[in-house]
Amino acid sequence: MSRAPRAAVAVGVVVVVAALPLYLESFWLQTALFSMGAIVAAIGLTLLVGIAGQLSLAHAFFVAVGAYGYAFLAGTEAAGEDGPAGLGLPPLLALVGAVALAGVAGALFSPISGRVRGIYLGLASLGLVFLGQHVLQNATSVTGGYEGVAVEPFGLAGFGFSDSDPDLTIFDVPYGRLERLWYLGAVLVALAVWYGRNLVRSRPGRALATVRDGEIAAAVHGIDVVRYKAAAFTVSSMYAGLGGVLTALAFGRIVPESFGFLLSIDFLVMVVIGGAGSVGGAAAGAVFVTALPLVLNHYSGSLPLLAEPGGGGIGASEASRFVYGAAIVAVLLFARDGLSGLVRRSQSREVKESLI
Amino acid sequence: MTQFLSLAVGGLFLGAIYALVALGFVTIFRATGVINFAQGSVLLVGAYLIGRLHDPIGFWPAVLVAIAAAALISLLVDALLIRRVRAADLGTLAILTLGVDILLSTEMTREIGTDVIGVGAPWGADVVELAGIRVPASRVIAGAVALVLVAALAAAVKLTDWGVAMRSAAEDGETAGLMGIRLNRVAAGAWALAGVLAAIGGLFLASFPAAGVTPGLGLVALAAIPAVVLGGFDSPGGAVVGGLIIGVVSVLCAGYQDELSFLGRGIGTVAPYVVMLLVLLVRPSGLFGTRELTRV
Amino acid sequence: MSRRWYAITTVVLALAVGACGKGSDDGGDSSGGVKTGPGTTADTITLGYLPDLSGVFAPNGKSMMEGAKLYWDAKNEAGGICGRKVELKTQDTGYDPQKAVAAYQQISGDVVGLGLVLGSSITSALLPSVKQEDMFLNFAGWTSDILPNENVAIAGTTYDIEAINAIDFLMREHGLKAGGTVGHLYFEGDYGENALQGSKYAADKHDLKIVEQKITPADTDMTGAVAAFRRAGVKAILFSAAPPQAASLAGVATSQKLDVPIVANGPGWTPQLLTTPAAGALAKRYYVVSSMAPLNDESEGVQKFLAAYEQAYPKGTPSSNGSLYAYAGAQIADAALTKACENKDLTRKGVLDALHSLTALDTGGTIAGKLDFSDPSQPPSRLVYTARVRKDAPGGLAVIGEPGTSDDAESYQFGGS
């Protein structure tokens, strides 16, 4: 495909993304923000599962480290008032710090990830999630315990990302917290996708793929398997941490329950549905898993069959769980390597057809 | 001292139930290489059926129906879904079973609703006294049943044709197939067996001293996962040992909560996972799992 | 990615952009001399309801919606509030903070206040926005951790006050003496830990020792806890968890010959418990302390509720902390809205101010005592009902005596957490 039309389309996409907050209502912005956090984190997991071949159920733990890390680093409350004390760092610094913290946590897990393999690693990582829940609930002075902790709004060089700091109106539309966060989210997602794609094609990426396909063979080729596995966990948890920060900002206040076992499973579903190892697939899976229940709930009034909340019958939430479960089964039955596999196969069919 | 003994004994009996559930996981994994996330909701279905049917048709018929239904559901999951994608990788298969689990548990939650459904066991809330320690009768019976089942299974695997077939399929599926072993039959048998174990486990988990069948029962199968991992995923003996360990650990931690409060409250839930991690640090394939020896 | 994908993406985006236009703001204007704002017009008042209808607390949530509908249907038939019909916008939160936030975003623009929000983690997640929008929030929970708060209305008193009164009840009626030991079985989280604050305070005052046992909703077997209680020689047990745990506790305690009274907070009871094998044990030794009335109470409000419920839902089961709670919550919302209308100000701020101006709201007995919402740092009441389990009473609970409170409960200071 030639340069010029490609550039034009890219510009078009950027313009549309930049203009969307002018049109989207707060429900859609909120849903989109949650999805963006999920996309960033899911990319990390697909790199770990698909490229490095490490099954991990601990992703929610690293997301929590990022979210709570940001809340702690950026928090400005004095201890004991409205929750635990924070360090009051500038938000951008807190964001970087939180991502670094998550990376460190991932690196610390490497004694286990180095020695334990395959299915044992996957289920061992589950232990991290439960440990994390325990710490979040009990380390009240840092995490606020079950009450959770308020998340300091983001800010860049004095420009606050909350509803009125400063007041901002563009084209007659008041730009509040959600509108402003949209841009942060879009930038972070773009960065995550770009970096992820590059990583897959780079030398380290190919080394990781070799490790995935056969640790013994990789070691024979001189690849330091333990170091690469540790590095994979570190990178993947940094992604998770970044996703956690974005999710925390989207919430405004975080509680331990949001980062439990169910979230880890959700991430694994996102990755498998999208196709392990595919960055685009992870993004698609993330949007599907995150947005489906919210959207179905949104339309529960107008869809037939679905009972209004408060009535009997199948409510929107139950329906969305059914659709979710059915979709997982359907995608995996008919597209074993996920949505990205479907796309790849249809593309190669195109190529084949064009060659005939 | 009696307090410790009483808790430990109670934990052992609870562990026997966990052992049954863990055995279900291991059976499926050995035969078909799948982590069956749907085990929990099959457990729930079994317990639910007993709860709803024991009134109209009597307790023992209800148990039989529940066991049959659980075996059937499990078998269908394998026959209709897993069989089509046998060659897929571990993660895909696991998530596929997760999809089934979501479907089943959502429907079960809808059916159970507010109710706390009693299972109507004939031993009710009876308590037995063993050397000065009071243990619920249901737990003693659970222990006895578990013992019999484990022994029977061990014997079957060693001595019957099906057992031999399963072991060879677990060792090397391709060769076994070439030697004429019907892999699909072996798989079906394993999945059905896991369903039976799940239903029985569900019955005892919902009996006294628990209140009855609640939607949360499916999550208890989750508690069996540390047992499976630390015992070794492909070792039935490991599953039993793992189950017992986890049972004792959780009851002791819950009972000694006060003394252990410096570790934070509520460590009964997280202790099994910590034990699992510690075991894995020392034995990366669990206590009895087949160790991969690789030196390069 | 191929050119085709880019084209499709752009087209889809364009369609989406075209379809979801940003709604225009409902500016404040006047209708008939009464200032209105978002959620109020000349003929309607819209309230938001955010129950859990599919998650952990779905049974409670569904029961609550029955009670809410009961109240507002009757009110609308009687003419509504100052000539306006009350409409409900309900969204299921699934007890998931993410869903709750999205659901809130969906309805927040159209409602004057939140008639019901179930769950304190949900409420916590929504508080920043609710505060900003000046909305009132009827909190379907009774934890004092949420105080002080300008926007939140609690229907009665809080778990810690309930626990203090529970200890007082045990000392008055069940021979609990200074120096004794009391067990407290409680849920991790705002509910249990808030109750624990109360029991610790009362224990301090009366030289009692509290043996704590923290559990989670996933724990269904109370053997370990009962063993610990027995070892410590407890004379009574306080219970701040959910019905399944109650049944297990009562059954195990009886089987282990720990025959002590068990006193529970409001959420620890549901009539369904009478169908479990533990029913006998519960009838013998289980009590409930709560500001929500037991359904056999003779007061006017409760009887009116019961009659209306039985007519509207002949096959349903009324419950004190489900349908009765939402009914009472609607009473509070009704009082605030009516007052606001009298003040000619039906904006969100106006309704919030009207709520705070209520100092002696009488719910006819559905909530114990007269409610005073003027101090955002205090719950509106410190009175509780005490009830015992009785199989033939509606809702399974029979009231003991009159609603009251102890001196300790009166003097208790809320310190936040």
C-alpha cells in the first residue's frame, strides 16, 4: 500500500479520535476510559502469554500495584483524614513511579517464574492475586483497607484533568474530567500498541518466542532463559501497572474488590479471545470484555427480552453474562487462535484469491 | 491441646472433601490435558439438584440423579466442545471451560436466588464423638466416602483395562492411539468421573456445618486449586495429599486467627495459596508431579 | 492492516459520532413558581436507583426494588409530590464498582437524586461525582464509615451503634457481666469492621473481652470460629455477617454445645433461614438488633407496609432489610422532596438542603425513632429495635419491647475509621 493514502488515513483517524469527546456522552466516555485501561493491561498480558509463552493469572495483582501505587504516590490527603496518607508527588511523576513499581513487582516474582513452568506457573501466579487482596484489605495505612482510597486527578504542568481546574469549553462543549482523560488514555493506548508491536518484531521479542516454543532449544542456542522470562514478566507487569493507573483515574476512587481473581480471569479471556500474541487482538478482546456488560446494561430498557431492572426474568446483567460466556465458547470453538487468527486467515485467503 | 487436635481433625475431614474435588481436576488433566474451570459449577449443579429433589423423590434417589446429571454435563462438555479443539493449547482449553463455567454458574445463580437450600441429608446436624473430639457426622461420612472412592479409583487405574488405557493415554497420547486405545472413550470416562466426584464433593460441602446450597458454593472448587497445584497436577496421590494439607491449613488458620492476627485478619483464605507458593519454590512441579529434568 | 480495515473503522466511527450526539443541558428554570433543575420538570420528579440485581447482593436488591415500587406507585396514585409524578430510573450495578460508575454516568444527568445505592464500595466509588453534582444519596447500608457526609442519608442508625446496643441487651437480659468474654464473628469490609468498632467500644466501657473472628462471604463453615470461641469461653456471640454464615454458626454452636445467645446486626437475618436445618437453633438463641422494624411490629407504618406488600406481591416474602428498607428510604426521599417543594426549590441543592432541614421525621415506625438529618456527621437516629426469631411471625422476627438505645450508644463518638 502506497505512502500517501496511508498517511491520509492515519491523519483521519487522529482527527476523529481527537474530536470524539465533543460528541460522546459521559456514559460512553466512561466506558471508553475503562476499556482503554483494559487495553493497555491486556497488551502486556498478550506479550507474556503469546510471545513469551508464560501462562499468568497474576495480572490483576500488577494492575492493582499500578492503581494503588499511583493513588499513594500522588495522593495529597494527610494521614487519617479521608484515608491513608499520600506522597503528594506531581501526577506525571506518580504515573511513572507507579509503572516502575509494577515492573519491580514483576521482577520480584522472577524466582518463581524462573523455576516454575507452564501450568504450575499459571496457577502459582493465582496465589499472587489472593496475597494481593489480603494485603490491600489489611495494610490500611497505605491502602485504606476495605474503604479504598481516593485517586488524585491527573495533571500536566498545572493543567488539571478534573472537571474545573481550569474551566475549559471547546466548541461550546464543557470539557470535564472524562473528556480530558480521554486524551491521556488515547495517547497511552497508542504508545502501548506501538511499543508492543515493536517488541514483537525485535530481537528480544523473537528470543522470547524461541523460549516459548522450546525452553531447551532456546537454551541450547545460548539464550539466557531465566533472564528472558524475568524480563517478560517485568515488561508485562509494567503494562499492567500503566493500565492500572488509567483505570484508577477513570474510577476516581478504588477499592480492593476491583482487583481480585475475577479481573485476572477477565484479562486471560481478553487475551485468548483476541488471539495470544496479537497486540490488536488483545485490544479487541479488552474492549469486548470491558464494554459488553456496560453496554448491555445501557440498552436494557430498549432491548426486548431483557427485563427492566427490578422486574423478574433475565436482567441485563445476567444476559450479558450469558452472552459473554457464549461468546467465549463460540470464538474458541470456531477460531482456536482467537479473533486475530480469524483476521489473519481471511487476509491470507484474500491473498490466495487475488493470486488465482 | 484438645483445641488444636479438634481443629486438626476437623481440617483433615474437610481436606478429604477437598481431595475429592481435587481428584476431579487431576483426573481430567491426566486424561485430556485440560484445566477444567467448569468443575465448580458442575459441583454447584450437583448440590443444587440434591437440594431441590430430596423432598419430592427422597434423599438417596436425589443423590443418584445429581451424580448422573453431573457426570452427563461433564461428559457433554468434553464431547461437544473439548473434543473439537483437542489440539489447542492449554490456555485456550482452560478459557473454553471457563466460558462454560460462566454460563452454568449464571444460570445456577438465577435459579437459587435468595434461597439457602438444605440438602436434606439423613445425618442432618448429628455430631459424633471421636476420642473426646466432636466432629459433625456429615464430615466423618465424607471422610469415609472419600477413602473408599480414592481406594477404588487407585485400584481401577491399576487393574482395569480402562485404567491402563487412561494411564497410557496420559503418558503418550499419540502412541496410545496408535496402539488401538480409543482416546475419546478414555476422555469421556475421565470427564464423567470428574463430574461424579464434583457432585459428591458438592453434597458434602453443602451439608452441615455449612448452611446449604448457595451460589457461592461454586467458588469453593476454587479453593481446591492450591491443593491440586501443590500436590502435582498429574498426580492423584498428590491431589489427595494436597487436599488434606489445604483442609488442615485453612481450619487451623481460621481457628487461631487471634494468635495470628499480626499477619492481618482473615488469613484463612490466603494461607492455602501461600503454602502452595512455598511448596512450588522448593518443588516446582508440586510434591508428586512429574518433574521435568532438563539440563543444558 | 489493510486499507479496507481503515476505511471500515472510519465509517463506523463516523456513524457512532453521528448517532451519539451530546445531549443539551437541562438548565434550571421555573415551573409554577418552583425552581426546577436536572431531574425535575413541571410534571415529573425523577429519582435514580442503583441496586445490585445480579451480583452478590442480588436477592436484597430485588427485594428492595419491590419495596420502592410499592411506595412510589401508591404515592403517585395519591397525586404524587406537589402535583408531580415520581419516576424511577433504575440501573443494575452488579455490585461491581466499574459497572456502577458507568451506570451512574448513564442516569446522573436525568435525576434529581439517588433514591437507593446498594453497597458501600459502590457508594464510595460514586461519592466524588455525587458530591460535585450536589445530589442526595439514600445509602442502602448502615456503616458509619461513610460519615461525615453532606450528601448521604442513612435510614436509621449504624452498625457500630447496633453492636453497642447488642452488648447492652446482653448485659440487661442475658446475664452478661463485666469481666466476661464475647465473641464477634464479622465480615471483612465496611459492614463487619464497622460493627466491630462498636463492640470494642462497649467492651472497653464494661471491662469485657472481645474475641474476634473475621471471615469473608466465601466462608460457609463456621467450625474454626466456633472452636476459637469455645476455647475462649465466650458467654455470647455478636454476629455481623450474612444469613448463610448465621445458619452455619447456629448449627455448629449447638452441635459443639456452645449454647450462648447470638445477637446479629440487621443484615444478618432473612426469613429464608427458617427453611434451613438450623431453624430450630436460631429460634432458640438468635436475636437481631437493627433500626429497621421487625415486620410484626404493631406500629402504623409497618402495618401499612405489610398490608400493601401482601396485596401487591401475594407470593413474595417481605423482609426488613430489603423491601422494608427501600420503602423507608422512599419515605425519607418523599419528606425531603415535599419540603423542597414547599421551599419552592426543587433543584438538587434545594432537595439536599431540604433533607438537612428535617429534624424530627417520623416514619410511622418503619425506622426506629424520629430521624434528624441536620448533622451530616451523625446518623439520623441512635435507636434500635430488638427482635427474636419466631417462626410464625411475618418476616420471621418478633419484636421485643420498644425501640430504644443505651447510654453508651448515646455517648459514642464517631471517629471515622
